[in-house]
Amino acid sequence: MTRTTPPRPVDIEAVLPALSAHRRTATRLHPRQGVANAEESSVAGPLLWPADEPWPVCTAAHTKGTGHRPADVRLKRRVLAGARGRDFSDEERRILAATGPGRHAPDLGGEPLPLSAVAQLYTRDIPDLVGPEGHDLLQVFWCPFEVHGPDRTIDVVLKWRRSHEVGDVLTDQPEPPVAGREECVPTPCVLHPERVVEHEYLGLLSDALQDDIADWEEGLLDDEENDEDAYDSSAPQSYATYEEYEAAMAGTRAREEYEVDYMGDLSIAPGWKVGGFASWHLTDPAPVDCAACGAPMPPLLTVDKCEWDGGSSSWLPLEDRDSADDPVVIDPVGVYLGRGLMRIHTCPVDPTHRHRLSFQ
């Protein structure tokens, strides 16, 4: 099934034409739980990985014998999803009790740890995916244990390749026996890529344009107040039918519950995506420049804790309107890095330059 983001509630470039210079496309990935194959884009699905190429590993020192087994994490998530809205059965309670952390791989010690296959993205599916010339496939890995290097963050590995050069595909693909946290284990998902338009984060626009947006938002509030003044809810109202009454009340509730604003509705799409802009909603904006050439590095891949945060429903795909409160739809992947959001930035001059990460 495709996923369709509703049109933006306001054509903000028609209101403020200067914003047309601050637009960028992004491809929302819309991951939904399911199993892809190696010839498809996916999250945590099988990779188009050559049978004769070594699988990437982590050699950093971790307490690797203790943690969560990825298979247990996925089983626990299935049990929780299946029991939604009812009491757990005795068998489900037994499974949940048995799928916690522990010394599941005590003999692993300092041995190299296979990296987790996080995502496989084909340029044919994702128009905003730009890599080295001639490469049409990106494979993303990370170590399921955090606190790597001087920045003490998760270690992410990118592999660009030409898919037509892959011969025999590795069928028995490695997986780390343990993960440091459940939230480092992605649930397998198929993707439903969709291209949308974003606008730059508010705090990175010029002061004049920020003032124009603030004036426009204030004007919307003034219009709403005038509408409320024009409608006296205390005055007696008469309706020919109950249906007319419900229609009038629904319009009133919608006005009360939903207010359009730039950051919530017109700037940056939530969820997993490729391209687009970076949101700096928890910290001040920070430059992310290439260590090799100094070029500003836009986000390549955004890994988000959820598909939408409930703050604005305008980004909710039309196909998901009837399941907007389903945890599996809100958070299909089950990953939570940093404070909920991680971005992988790559160099626009040379995508083979070392990538960088940013967190929110």
C-alpha cells in the first residue's frame, strides 16, 4: 500500500514568496512492519550483500556478552502488539519474562561483533538518495552497542555499491548475538517512499523572514478570535436535525483542536526520511561540516523515534487515519537513539568523505 501525505494546510510560499528560496525535497520512507527481499529497499531486511565479501564488524571494547538478544526483542514486540487492548495470556507473560536482558553470549568477550543491518535503500525507489557517481544502492549498518569514540555515540557504517555488480548474494546473513539496548534493534519493515517538500528550520531563516512568519501566525490567531467572537456559543441555537447539530459541533471542535503553524505543519516532515532539512528543536542549530573539505553537510538519512509525534496530525498519511493511535503504526521500527532522533550527514562534494552524525 502506498502512503500519501495530505497537501499542506497552507501554501506558505504563496503567503511568503521568500520561502521559495528555502525549500528542499525529502523522501519520507514510511516504514511499516513486514519482510522485504534483498532486491527491495527496506529497514532491517535482507541485504543485497555479496557472498564473497566480509560482513562488517565492530572491534570496539564493549561488555558484549550482556544485553538483549535481537530475536527476543522482536518476539517481545510481537507479543506486545498482539495483546494490545486485552490482558496478557499466561503464555505471553512467560514469553515477556524470558525476553529480558542477560548474559546471553558470555563467550563473546572481545571477539568482533557483526554489525546490525539497519537499512537498504535503492536510488530507484528514493529520488533524494544521492551517493557516489554510478552507485545506486546504500546499505546502512550500526553497532548495537553505543558510546563509541570521542563523541560517545553509536557507530554507523555506510556502504555504497553498484547493485548490478553483485553476483551471488549472501543468504545466511550475520546478526549480532546481543544488543546493548532494545532500542538499538530495528524491527524489519518494508518501505513506502513518498517525496514531499520541506522548508528550512525556523531558527536558520533570516530575522526578517522569522518576523514575517511570526506576524502571519499571529494573524491566524487573530482571525480565529474574530471567528469565535462572531459565534456566540451561549446564544440559543436551533437545528432541524441532530445531524445538523453534529456537523456544526464537529466544525467547532476542529477549529479548537487544530491550529496551523510553520514549524508543526509547513517546515520539516517527521519520521524516517532521506534528504530534506534538519530540525534543531531540542538544541540551538549547530554546523555540520565535512572534516575533509569543510563543505556543509545536509542530512542524508533521518532515523526518527516515531512517524509522527501527535503535535500535528497534518503529516499523518491518509491511509493511516483510521489507525492513528496504533503503536505499531506510530512507531513501526522500535528504534530510539540519542534523544529520539539521529541524522546521518554526508558530504555533497564527495559522498565518500567520512559521514557525520547529529542528534536531537
